[in-house]
Amino acid sequence: MEDHKSAPIVLIIPGSGPTDRNGNSLMLQANSYRMLAENLAENGISSLRYDKLMIGKSESSIEEKDLRFETNVKQVTALIDYLSKKKFENIILLGHSEGSLIGVLAAQQRSISKFISLAGTGRAIDEVLIQQIKEQNPNFEKEVNNILETLKQGDKVDDFSPELASLFRKSVQPYLISWLKYNPKDEIRKLEIPILILHGSTDIQVTKKDALLQKEGNDEAELKIIKGMNQRN
């Protein structure tokens, strides 16, 4: 049996939105992270999952207006510290979607063995949001561009169309401002550990371009395109 210290353990970092440790949200019961953990266990690999702040059984009392992108990173580094105290030496971070960038930033701050990006974007969040608006409601493209430019300067926006409230409500703007500081392609370049980039061939939310940008950011990374995989399977 593999020694506890050297045995790998995968810390699964959830993606965007109100996602719990199993990969579920109020809108979708996918159990994707639970099934991933079970599959890892079947192959003799331990894993650790967790609820995002304010989600599931998380005991955090933090309010949305006080959330910053770095808050997520601190949650991950705290879990890495926890595993290190438990004498795990072969810690692997697996970041899904938004969790990919969170994992990259955490890996810059802690000693881990490997990093896996699962459907992570290679573009800054403003580029992603603009693309989504262009595809879903192009009438708001100019307004969204202007809002994002203001947020990138570190300033909040008071006036916006009611249709954009779910994206730019005042309580979430500090989080967006902190997120906009990071470009995934630039951040992944700073890692000097083995990296695996996984992308699904049928993923319509994160494009193949994103995976290629991540690879471009760190040409030592291994890129695998998984046929038939998307955000739901």
C-alpha cells in the first residue's frame, strides 16, 4: 500500500456560481464533483471537496458585498495548509471553470505537486462576459463594454439597465473588480510544476481557444482534448 505521505490527494476547486462540494447548484443537480471523487477513489486516489463560501454547509457569515476573488484563493490555500498538516505531501489541485484561475493563484502561494485545469478559461473575465453578451443579447454589448471598462479602473457603476442587474448588481461589483485584475494566460505562466489542461470537444461555454491560450501561457503544460466532454458530462 502506498505510503500516506506520498499518496496523491486531489483538491477539487469548484467553478463559478453557487456551487456546493458535489457540483450542484439551485438550478442544476449534476453531482459532477461527487462522481469525479468516486471515480478517483475507484482508482485509489483520495480527494477533498468543499462547499463554496455561503453555499451548502459552509459556515461562513461573509456577505456578497465583502467577497473578493482573493477570498476564494484564501479558502484554497487554507485547505492546502490543512492537508499539509495532515502530512500529505503529494497535493494535486484540480480547478474547474472559474476554479482553474483560483487554483493557479493558490498554486503560486503554496507548494503543491501538480495542477489540473478542467474547462478553465484562458481569457480574462471581461473578454468572456463580452463574448457571452454578444451571443445572447448583442443589444447590450456597448453598455457592458463601458461597465467593464469602468470596473477595470477600480470604480463602481451606479447606473445600468435592469436586464444587467444579475451580472452587475452593486453587491457583486467589488468581486468583479478584484477578478478583472487577473489574466489566466499570464498567471499560469508563473507556475513551475507539472500542469495538465483538460478541455471537452463539445464544450460550448469554454472554447478550445481558451485551452490553447492556457497552453500558450505555459508551453510546458500538457493539453488533452477529451472527445464528447462538455460542462455537464
